[in-house]
Amino acid sequence: MKVRYDLLYVAAGAVIGATMRYAITSRNIYWGSLPLSVLTVNVVGSLILGVTMAAVQRLGVGSGFVLFMGIGFCGSFTTMSSLAFETANLMDAGMFITTMADVGLNMGVSVLVIFLGRAVVNMLIGGA
């Protein structure tokens, strides 16, 4: 009988990612009225995911690493639900411009750093 460690890889990554997210987001860092804690974890997590997935494609790393980093760590480190909650709170406070900036930065910069992470790996390892 083959033992599968998929859940252990995901769980180990999730414990580390969630713990790190909590350490960052519990600080409630702001730049003026713009919340930065959730933005920080979403952008950093997206960069890590971009680097990880590009490295996996280039180096052929095993599925355990993808489960640990991609699904476990990045999945629990980044946070869509906290962004949604933060967005609702900003809207309730009537801070519509800050809300648009927050959502735009979270989505836009997170996607941008996915491409940046891929580009860095491609430069270092080679490829298209």
C-alpha cells in the first residue's frame, strides 16, 4: 500500500503560511488611510508563488514541493477573505477612493509580481 503525504505537505505549508500571515496582519499597518498589512501578504505571497511555480516548471521539482509551497504556504499566507472584509469596512466608512486603491493595488500588484517572479526565475535558470 502506497502512503500518500499530500495532506501532510499541504498542512505543513498551511501552518507556516497562516502563522506568518497572522504575524504580519495583526500589526494593522497603514499608510494614511490605506491598509498595508493585507496588501503586504498578498503581494509577497504572489511573488513567492510566481517564483515557486516557475522554478517548478524549470527544475521539475516534485509534487510535494508544489503542495507545500503553492497550495499550503501561499494559499494560507495570502488572503482573499481578509481583503474582502477590509474592503467592506472601508466602504462602510465611506472611504470609496481608499477602497478602490486598496483593491486595485492588491489585485494589480499581486498579478504583476507573479510575472516578475516568473521573469526572475527565467533570467536565473534560463528559458522563455
